[in-house]
Amino acid sequence: MGSAKKSTTAARKARIDEMRRAEQARARRNRILVITASVLAVAGLTAGTVALVQSQSDDSTAAEGKGKGHFVTGSDGVRTWKGTLGRTHVVKTVNYPMEPPVGGDHNQVWMNCNGDVYTKALNNMNAVHSLEHGAVWVTYTSKAKKADVDALAAKVKKTPYTLMSPDDKQKDPIMLSAWGHQRTVTSATDPDVDKFFAKFVQGEQTPEPGAACTGGLGQ
């Protein structure tokens, strides 16, 4: 049984390493596209393109993100969203029905999630795009112990397809989120941390498996 577990772990690591190499190649192409898009956007603004300005500056109207549904808690403590989760790229602010969000309409640019640890709260719309790519998002409030935050940060830094940031709007001190799934953990040493990572980092829930976790936004 032990050898089978080691074999599964090795196969998973090899798969993630392979996706990481492919991701780096995509990231180079994405950087070119982002630069080109930025130049075009600036040119459009300079020319006074009213339609473009209106579509990208109107953040006062919130979209619902097609997030109607509810969580169902399994015997393992993982909450699974039962309902629709939109996947449309939008500019307007999205009001998600949960905090942190586990899916829904989102910004077209993702947060870098190649083991990235952020010290400031993220724009949910960018982080949700990371979840769509198969990332696990670790969030914590000011009530979380520093030792736990440091230990979780160390784990995230060595794990591709993960990211971490503070979120004082969430209900519990430490929470883990993936696309359509979420749970609370008691500490960095809670065995459910490893279980969640093992199941949901590039897990079966991923809408876009192997999509880039670099070449997006950073802080």
C-alpha cells in the first residue's frame, strides 16, 4: 500500500512538472499578447474612444457572476458549491455569493499562482481566474496565528498552482479554496491542509487544467 501511494505521488508530481514546463512556454506567449493589448488600449484611450472608456471604467455596476446556489458540506468537511458558477470574462465588479469566492464570472487576467504569497488582499475577480486554472487559494484573517501563516506560506511557495493572501472579510481565520470547493482548517498542521492540496491542486474540478499560473498579475 505504501509503494502504491509513493507511485501515485510521484506520478502526480511528474504531471505537475510537465504542466509547469508547458505553462512557462505559454507564459512567454501571453506576455507578448498582454503587451500588445496594453499598447492598443492606451492608443484607444489616447484617441478618445468613448466606448472603450465606458466599458472599462464603469466599476460601479456589479455583475452577479451567475453564482446562484449553495454549499453542501461533505463528511470530510469540504464544502462543495451546488449551483451554477459563471466563467465569463467581465470588467465590471462581481458580487460573489461567498467569501472568498470559489468561482463565477471573473477578470480576464489571473493572479500569478505559481506558489505566490501575497501580503495584501487580492482582487477577487483576478483570484477566481486562478482557481479556474486549477489553483488552490489559501486565505487568512488577522486572527490567524503568525506561526500558522508562516508555515502555510512556506508550503505554498514550494507548491505550483497555489497562491496565498490575507482576507479579513472571510468568516474563519484560515480557509482553503478551489474552483467550486472550500474548507476551513484549524492550523497549518491540520492534516486536512495536505488532503485539500492533494485533491484540488490541478484536481478534477479544474475547468482549465494545465492553463498558466504565471504571466498574470502580481503585487
